Amino acid sequence: MLATTRDDFQAMPKVELHRHLEGSLRLETMMEVARKHGITLPVSLVSFSRLVQVQDEDNLTFENFLSKFSTLRMFYRSPDVIERITREAIEDAAKDNVRYLELRFSPVALSRAERFPLHDVMDWVCESAKNAAKKYGVMVRLISTFNRHETIELAEQVVWLSIDRMDKGIVAIDMAGDEAHFPARPFLTLFNEARQAGLKLTLHAGEWGGPQNIREAIEQLSADRIGHGVQVLDDKYTTDLARERNIPFETCLTSNYQTGAIAAIWQHPAPRMIAAGLNITLNTDDPSISQITLGGEYRVAVEELKIPMGTLKERILAGAQAAFLPDAEKMNLMETLKNELSR
């Protein structure tokens, strides 16, 4: 299959390993929630969109990107809302022909507006994801996220509640947050507990901090995957380490540009990471905030970063190989994708 148009990229079967639920809300859904719950919004949709989506005129910085989440937290007002945004995130992935989706969510962020108990929030997401996966024909697994700048006690709650819900679709723990100022090592014991219980580990690293954070995630915390990791090539030892261990990188092209992690989209290190033998996958991060689809990111990879179509297909299969699935399910997914991509 030779993709030459946006529709061709949209039609390709896809794997998404790094998509945040909190960055996937539809504008029209937020407008409806605001009307129902009395949330005051700017008069125009354009003015409102500036608060929750990155715009061309924005100052492209980490701070600007994170500011969108501050507004988004106003909308998690009821169990129905949380269930709805989960369902719609999966429906939107299905429309983009995503066959396998790992949807990560922050129970803490979803609970804050109304002080919902964390266990209730997690159950609402798990149940909605299960129903939506069946309805829209997408294989979905969930990843629970906490932030490294939050307390260890709060992280412990997320991890223990996740362990209790492994039979409800939660397969991994993710640590995000301010890596420039908050080290990961204090969470080592907690990561070990999660791993021993059977959860996988993925860490945001090398997005804001240097390659030493990637090295720490791999060597000390035994991360199964790395979120972003755009700084990996800045240190030869870290590059060699990641290549030798075949660590999958959850690469997010447009997001890295919009957050200021790279200066221009054409400067994204993804092609150089591939050339260095690193195992990258392509993902959206926060599709609503960035106003993108995964199909659009595939187009960026091919047309702007000059990644060959054959290599793109290999990276889709690499995403399937890196999925947090049992071996039999992973093999079935890979065989299905291989057959479709060879047409």
C-alpha cells in the first residue's frame, strides 16, 4: 500500500501506545458539559479553543502546553462525564483506524474537580473503556499515570488500586510530570512492587530533562518503555544502552514540537533515532490539545521527516511488538497488521 493522501494515511491500520485520556477531549463535549454544570466559558468557540488547544500563534513551551490541562480539569464533573470522555476517546481512535490502543489516564487529575475517590474514577474509566472497545472494535488496554512531582503516598494509591484492577484492563503504570526538577529514584520501591504484581512500566523521560533521565529509567527503574525520549541521542552511552536492550520509545512528533522539546518539526530526532538502531513507535500524546490524529502523524513522518513508507510500516509493527499484551494476543495482532500492511 502506497499512501499518498491524508485519506490513505488515515486508512492505514495503527497502533497507539502513548495517548492521554485527559488530552483527548472533544471541544463540543466540553461545551455541553459547561452548559450542564454551569462552567463559565468565553463567548466564542475560537476563544475557548485557545484555552484547551495549542494554536499557531502560541508561544510553544512546556508551560503553555501544560496550561491546557489546567483548564481541562474543570470538566471532570460527574461519573457520566468521565465515562463519556473515555468512550469518545476510543471512538475517535477507531475512526482513525487504530486497531490497538493503550489509553493512559491520571486518576488524580480526573478526581480533583469534584474530589471523587480514586477507586471510583478508575472503575468508571475501566468500565467505559471495556464497553467502548467492544462497541467500536478496538483492542484497548489502560495505563494508570501519576506525576513525579506528586507525593509518593498518592502514587502508592494509584499503583495499589491499579494492581487491584489488572483484571479490568489496566496493564501498566506510567510516571509523567516535571522530570527536570523531580527525580524518579524515590519511586523505585513502588515500581518494584508494581512489577512484581505483574504490571508493566513506562516512564516519561528525556522529554524535558537530559539523557541521564532515560538512563536512570532503564538501568535503575527497569522501565519496559520510554515515553518521548527525544534527548536519547545526546549521550552515546544512553543511545547504546537503549539500542542493546531494544527499549521501545513512545515517540510523539507534533507534541514534542508544540511543547518546545524540539525547535521545529523537521528537526525531530525520529529519523536519526531510527538510523541509530533505536526502537521507536509513533503516537499522538494528546490529540485534542495538539489538534492531530495518528494518521496525521504518520503523514508528518513520511512527508516532513522523509521516513520511508516501508520504515513507517515497520514502526507500526514495532508498536504491536511493544504492546503490553500476552504473547499470544501480541502475535495475533502482529499477524493481522502484517497482512493488512502488505496489501
